[in-house]
Amino acid sequence: MTDSLPLMLLTANGAPPDEMVAAAVTCGWLPARPPDPDEDGENGGVDDDWLGRFTPPVVRARVTWGPDDAREASAVHGAGVTVLGRRAAPRTPEVLSMMAAIPFEEATVTGVHPEWRTGPERYRAPSLGGGMPSHGWLCAFRGPRAHRRLVSRRWLDWGPWRLHRLPGDLSVVEFHDPVADSATALAQARPGHETLGITDNGGYIQPDFAYQDPPRGIWDDSGLLKVIVHGRQLEPRELLEACALRIETRHVEPGPIRQLAYVFMEESQAERNLQALAARDLECRAIRDGREIVLDGRDRRPPRPAWVNQDVQR
């Protein structure tokens, strides 16, 4: 282990912090030895029950391994998230195995290229909100509740990233080649950051979603909302709000919405919007010879970036 390696930070939520920290020790993300005392004694001595500091209802806790000028690892809890840091080279299979062992619902891994935020460009990526940091190398969703925050599970299969589906309903998105140089990695990651963060173009629905202009249409008591479209192109923000309506728990008009179907008066216009709707698992319909038909866009996946197809066994 060399001091020149960045401190990779895994930020996670959705599980008790003591369970996440304990699992991180067991799987090797954090050192097996007790943390080191720091100068102000915050970490305590080596005989302290340091893991107990992370037991709920903990508000803040922090332990570190190694001196400040050569930090080896750290575990910090605050603002509802737990941050686990380790100084090691980013190797995809190894990190995926460790992430699978740590209980969480949502997680991000950053720090592979810390110069993104300190260099001349000072890049700041979108995030998942809720105390989670800006996107970096990886983000992950585990279980139905976490996946429900996406416009659709299909969105993960169609994005400009490398997707890893692991046991336990764990989806890990890799935004860039971990061994690429900083500039190359940033160019690879930017499109994915934009489309899997809290943006108008994104596919992530933040809690307490704030609508701007939710879709209106014809609603039936089965929960289907038909949105009639004529003479306009659908915008990503409208489709994001449409997907938010499907998971809405607040009262919305006209009533609970199970699914949305966009009905186009012209079939050619439906074809132009078919991929965008299919990626979000929204229905695309058109009027043909006076009858309403359903168009299937499941084969309309966009091409994947070249780096996604490269070998990940390194």
C-alpha cells in the first residue's frame, strides 16, 4: 500500500451504521485491527469498544487508521450516511466483492480521481442527494426500495456505463474505466453522471420529488393515465415527472397512477419518442387507421460506449 494512492470513499445509507462498519472490516474494506488513537483522543484507546460508537441511534461517529499525513482508512457516520474510506488501487472485481458484503440500500464510491474537484475545471457531478456525495466511479442500488427510486430498472441496462448485476438484487453502475487517467475517466463518466443523478435529464427520482408541470391526461380507475401528444416532442423533464407519479405516495390528481401511456396522433412522431419512453418503461401508443396501437421499444437500446466492452478483470 502506497501513500500516493487515493482514499476511496464508499458512502452508503439504508442500514444501521454499525452493521455496515462491521461488514466493512470483515470483508477487508477496513483494517481488521482496532483504529488508531488520534491526537485529541477522539478514537480512544485500542481496548475501547470502538464499533459501539456506530450503534444506533448514533448521530456522529468517527474512527481512523494511520496518521493524518498517511491515512490508511477511516469510518465516519453523520447526516444519515456512513462513509468508509480505504487507500487502495481501484480494482473492479475486488471492490464489487466487498460492496456485495456490505449491507446498504444506496451507495457511491468516489475518490479515484480527487483532482476532478481540485483541478482547474473543478468538476462537480450530480448526486443521489440525501447526504450522498457527487458521483464518481461507482454507484449502487440494492433491493426493491432502492431500485424504485429509478425511472425504471431498464434505465440501468440502457445507460452509458458498465452495469454489474450481483446476487441479492444488487445493481452496481461503473461510470468509468478505473485505470483510465483522470481526463479520460472524466470524459467517460460525465454522460452517466448526468443521466443517473438529480437532473432534469436524469433517471433518478429523489425523495419528496418537486414537480414543475406533471403530465395531464385521461385517467381510469385501473390507474392508467393516457397522455395525448400532438405536434410536440417529449422533454426528459416531463418523462421524469411521469415516472415520479408512478411511485407517488402523496395525494395527486386525478388519483393513484399505476402506469402512463403516451398516445401519439401521428405514428412517425411516436417512433421518434419510442426509445425515450421504453427506457423509462412508459407505454408508447399511436393512432393507426383510426385505431390505437401499442409500440414495443424494447429493442431500441442505444449503443454502449467503447470502454464499457473492455475487459474488467484487473
